Amino acid sequence: MDSVQLRVGIGDCKITKSPNTIITVGLGSCVGIALYDNRRKIGGLAHIMLPDSTQFSNTTNKYKFADLAIKDLYNEMLKLGAFKNNIVAKVAGGASMFNFSDKKMVMDIGERNCVAVKKQLNDLGIQIISEELRGNRGRTMILDANDGNVSIKTVGEGIKVI
Amino acid sequence: MDYSKLSNMQLDALREIGNIGAGNAATALSQLLGSKVDMTVPNVNIVSFDEIFSRIGGEEVVLGVIVRVLGDTPGNILFIFTRETGMDLIKQLTHKEEEEISEMGASVLCEIGNIISGSYMNAISKFTNLLIMPSVPAVTFDMLGAILSTTFIESEQFDECVLDIETTFMQDDTEIQGYFYYIPMPGSLEKMLSSLGVK
């Protein structure tokens, strides 16, 4: 069977089964959350922009927000046959892209996204088995639904598998 | 403000604001480089977040200089150019050829960002009678998608529809290709339009 690569945009989420892969490019302050069921070989990837939907009145796109997106991704995976106890998470992103010499100008959206993603995963009882968060570089993330490996591409640093 | 509901009159006013800002910025850049710099008439882009990312692919690696816009109309100014253009600008100003972007090179690019955004904001400030100031710039060499998305999010623009004012600079023989974005925070455009008396 040929494998297909699905593409997750910003504020978006996709689920697939082996042998397919899912990619999301250009994570800056955004965080990518890969959930994976190792036995069923079902993987899902979300690309969130903001930590908390309760701060906003307009939440038509729930995949923008860490709290709503992760919950939804998790439920969709269960619907597709993933087992609760098998699902683990790998997360990447949440960078502070702009390294201002005046630290007052640095915004902490990346940091807040990291905290919110971890809290949400913890609330759902999903274990984070590896992470590549913070720093000041953009990242591209590819989840392989065949083995649950997540490849992280960083400019100038090559590819790292977590 | 729902950007998709801006009237033609308001769009014209915004384009004119961009034009005055960019005109001054082009003059400043041309004085700095000692050669002629052209600019395009600014576009006021009102697009969806998704559209920006499907258009650029996101993985292209570029140089970005970002300046926070402070004062009455907060937002961000983002100056994007290719690595070649960045290297070329460094060479023109330091008369030194670099393999990698050194600390000196990065500070040259910061200074260019500083001068361009400063003259852009000064011009808009004078035109609208508003207090607008630049922060110290920051420079980054990274994926275009990551730079753009972070800038929009940091400008508190994350609705389906986002707005930026975009200009392209060109230096005829060496082909400086620089994209210059002003990305206002919500509320900033309203202030500019109302101080110009455009309803």
C-alpha cells in the first residue's frame, strides 16, 4: 500500500493510520501535538496557535486553541478505534522566534502555548513521551503513523527524530 | 473591526498611509545604500490565515527583521528578504564578503530594519498626528511560515481574516527583493482612519 502524506495547516488537525504520515510546517510560537496509538498504529497531529479558548468570544475554529484542539483530536482518535491507554503524545514548537535585545519586547505566547498544551494533555491523562519545545527556532514536524516517530526539522540544525 | 467590511474609501486611505510610509522608507534606504531604490504601490492584503500559508508553503527560509510598533497604533513591522539579498546588503554597507551571517552582519541588518521602519513610522506619525515609535529590532533567519504566523499572532491577529499592508522594495541592478509588512494590532487602524477623518 502506498503511503500518503497529509498536511496540517495552522489551526488545523488531521488523523491517519499506518503507513501514512502527517506533516505540519513552520511552527513558530505555535505548538504541534502528535498523539499516537502504538498498537493500532493510529496517529493524529494538531497545530495550535493560542493557549486558551475561554479568553475569546469567537471560537469557530476550535483547532486554533490548545484546550479545544487536543480534546477533539483525542476524541476523534478514540472514535477511529484507538485505545485510551495506548495513546501517548509528542510535542514540539512554542518558540520565542524574535530574540529582542530589549527583553520587554519579547512576547511569551510560545511559552503560554507550551504550558497550556502540557496542562491539557495532563488533564486527559495522556503521557508526553518526548518533547522539543521553546528555544528560538521555527520547526517542521512529521508524524509517521507506522512507528510513531516524529521528525523535527530545524533551520541550520537538520532533522532530529523524537 | 471586521476587515472584510472596510469600505473602498477606507482601503484607499490605508493604501495612502502605506504609500507615504513606504515612500519615506525607500528614500531612507536609498540614502543608506547610495543608490536608487524603487518601491511598489502598497497592497492592503485582507486574507485568511490559511491563505497566507497555502500561498507560501511555509518552509522557505528567509531573513526577517522585526520591529515592534509602539505608541498610539501598536503592531509589528516585518521586513523579509532572501539570504542572498541580506548578504548583498551586508556587503554593500560593510564592503566585506561574508560566508555566514556574522554578528556584525546581523547588526547591519538590524540597523537597516531600524532605519526603514523608523522612517516609515515617522511619515505615518506626521501624516496622522499620532504618536508612533519603533522598538529596537530583532533579526531572525528561519522558515517564512514560522516568522509570519508568529508575527500575526503577536499582533493579536488570529481571526479568520487578517490584514497587512505590504510593499516590495527593488534596487534595479542588484535586485533587492524585500517584502515589507505593517501588521497592526486590533484598534490601530481605527485610530489612523479616524484621525484622518475617514469614516
